[in-house]
Amino acid sequence: MDAEIQENTDKLHNLKETIEHLKHDAIEIQAKARETLGELKDRSQVYQDSARQALDQAAEYCNQNPQKAALIAAAAGASAGLLLGLLLKK
């Protein structure tokens, strides 16, 4: 009976150690996830800024050259329509 109690005590001790290791691992994973999330937020901000700048430049070009912008838009629309028509035809 004493051997069984000692065995269960040892198992309980091992279980407690395992739980402590898991807690430590969870804390490390959480810290890494926060760090990665911060990096992703920074990258997304850079991409948003780049996209905003490109849109601003496109809008400025359209304001300065409305006829060219209309012709470019028409050509792009016609090309997209032609490609889409060819793809759907098959």
C-alpha cells in the first residue's frame, strides 16, 4: 500500500512539473504571438501607406490629365472585357 501511495505521489509530482512546463511554454508562445502581431500591424501600416500614396498619385494624375486618364480607363476596361470574354467563351 505504501508503494502505491509513493507511486501516486511521484505521478502527482511529475504532473505538477509538466503543468509548470506547459505554463512556461504557453507564456513564451503568447509573447511570440504578440511580437508577430505587432510586426504584422507594422507591415500592414506600411502597405496601407504605400497604397494610399499610389491612389493619391493616380488621383492627381487624373486631375491633371483627365482626357488621358479617360482613354487609359477605356483601354483597360476594353482589354479586361476582351480577356474575360475569351475566358468565358471556352
